[in-house]
Amino acid sequence: GEDVEQSLFLSVREGDSSVINCTYTDSSSTYLYWYKQEPGAGLQLLTYIFSNMDMKQDQRLTVLLNKKDKHLSLRIADTQTGDSAIYFCAESTLFTSGTYKYIFGTGTRLKVLA
Amino acid sequence: DVKVTQSSRYLVKRTGEKVFLECVQDMDHENMFWYRQDPGLGLRLIYFSYDVKMKEKGDIPEGYSVSREKKERFSLILESASTNQTSMYLCASSSRDLYPYEQYFGPGTRLTVT
């Protein structure tokens, strides 16, 4: 069945790079996303990658996609205390009604130590 | 800016009560979603709607129903609240046509059933 897996916790020192990993199961996914959830808030889209791409860079963020292994990663360079949050990986697949359905991972709680 | 608002941030209800959670979006989005978020389980889809009066069951619809009478409004109903429905409830909306089909989330309603 459809499943998106992430490790639950990651702790890094301020200024280091963070790498958050995700594995998914649906090879027909068109888009893959990274969402960020700050304390007490809903999720916000951080970045996304189209399934025919291997890599996408956006300022401090680098997304790598390995379709063969169904592995997605998010690298945050020069991690800051403001990056402390929960990060969700998500894949979109087309539902029977023609709507895109989203499968979210369990979320990785990133803690940045000063 | 897209805005998704939810009727309450915190709600405390008794077992057996009927509970209404309301969500409103101001971007004329066709799709609206209800999720529940539990630690270690990530986001799980309860129901979604792709048009007025149209709905589809998600992964965990049991004990819930929904109503979408107007395009901007999507309500989640707990017919008879139970303690295992204590959770954070997140509403989201998305456009059917606008790439990359990202979801916009409300701030969430933390429901406690005692």
C-alpha cells in the first residue's frame, strides 16, 4: 500500500547542515513535497520537486530525488535556530475523482542546538 | 495571501457530544481536506471534497462525516465524540488546476474529548 516513512527526530548544531530523509512507495507520484510545521501552526510548503527531476536547489535548501530507490531528502545548509520545526515529506498521486491525493510522512522533528 | 481559517484553536468536549469543526478558505479552491495529526503517525486523511456537495473518504473516515454546502466552507462532524478522537485537526485547501497543486493549511484545532 501507500506509505511514506521518515525518521522521527534529528538534532544538529547551529551552523551545521541538516539532512532529513524520506522513503515513499508510490512510483507514479507526480510531485514530491517538503512541508514545515512550526510550533502551534499548520503546515507550510517549503519546497517541492517534480518527479522527472533529480535535484532542486533553493537558497539554503537542496532536494534530492532517487526514483529508483524511492528516496527523497532535504538538506538545509547553515541550519539556524529558526529552522527548528517538524518537517513532513509528502507525495501526490491522482485519485479516482481526478483530484490529487496527498500521502504525508510521519514528520521529522528537527531540533537545532545553539 | 491564501488564508485558511478554522473555527476554533482549542476545543474541549464530552464523550457522546456532537462536534462541529468548520474550515473556511478565501482562494476559491476546488479541493478541501480534513486531516488529523497524532504524534508518530503524521497526518492522516479523514475526508476530502473536490467540489460543492462532493466528498470522498480518506484513510480514516470512521466516526466522522463532512459537509460542503458552499465552495469556501468545509465542515467536519463528529457525530458522537469519543476519547480516541482527541487529536489535532487540520484543514487544507488546494487548487485543482494550479501547479504544483500545493496544499494550504489552517492553524489547526486541538480537540480534547473527556
